[in-house]
Amino acid sequence: MAEAHDTPETQMARLILALRSQGVSDPKVLNVIEKTPRPLFTQELFKERAFEDSALPIACGQTISQPFIVGLMTQALKIDKRDRVLEIGTGSGYQTAILSKLARLVYTVERYRTLMKEAEARFKVLGLTNVITRFGDGGEGWPEQAPFDRIMVTAAAPDEPKALLSQLKPNGILVAPIGKGPVQTLRRYTGDGKGGFEVEDLIDVRFVPLLDGVAKEL
């Protein structure tokens, strides 16, 4: 919990130390997290908690992921600056912004129009010009723009996301939470160049489920 006299810089420094202690060691990932203003992506009610290493509520019953999970998933993708990345589940846009500073292009799909519009406004504030957004069914990916070098899924798929894996380059990497229960497994699929995948289980996680279709909002 932040102290009343703590500056944003002090709170961010504390957060970065916490991420390092939990295994987020890639200096490029840590640098981008440090330079991305998480308070911009949080609701007004929770801005004082923006530098906590915890998930926070956002609109449409969704959450902005815990910074540790953001860092771990980003690190697991092994992004190159030339990569085209597909993100499933834009949410607040926080993870998208992190990816955009590491990759050449980020294509991001969101099923809630409200979240999509709010995220687009934040990207504009930050001057991010390499993010392409789409309102649609994330489970279908973005076939028209495939294949992708990297794919990140920020909602839990019940089992192997075959439709998304089919949109990955032969040597690409996909990271996603997999499982039907309240606790899922964060899994990394690395293409072997021959149509198969090396599969690694990383840690247990808790994500909202990956739902079919787009949301009907009032």
C-alpha cells in the first residue's frame, strides 16, 4: 500500500522491485512497464491503487491485470521489435500499450465496445500509432491479418485455442491462460517450424473466461 507522502516515481520504483523479485527479469519489459502510466488505465475510484501489484476492476465487469502477470506474459512472448503481435482482449489497453512499445505493430481485439472506445482514447493520449483495434470476437482472432509473430490471450480459453494457433507463424509464440475452472494454467506454445508446438506450463493464474461473440451493452 502506498504511503501518503510517496511520489508516483517512488511507488513505481517499488513496483519494479516487486516484479523483479517475482521473476520478471527482462530489462526491456521492466523498462516499458516503468514508463507506462498505469493510473491512466485505471478507474478514478482506484487510481490511488494504480501502483499496487494487484488486478483492479474496470468497466464491463472486467479487470486490469496484475502488473506481475502483465510482465510475466510479456516476457514469455519474447517479443522482437520487428514482430507483429495479436492481442485477444484489449480491456483497459494497459497490456496493449506495453506490447506496442516492444513490437512493430499490435493488433488488438475487444468484445466490449465501451472498453474498446476507452482504450482507443488512451492510446491517443499516449501517442501510440502502431496499435490497430478491432471490435469483435477474440476467439476468432484476426484471420485477415494473419499470420502473426506473437499472440497474447488475456482471457482464459477452456482448452487449446486452435483457431488462434492456426494464425501463428511457424516459429511464432502464443501465450494464453488455459482452463475451465477459476484457476487456469498460463501456457506458452512455441511453433517448431513444422506445424507442431512445444508446450510449456508456466504458472497458475486467474483470468475472466474467453467468451464467444461480442457483448451486448446497454
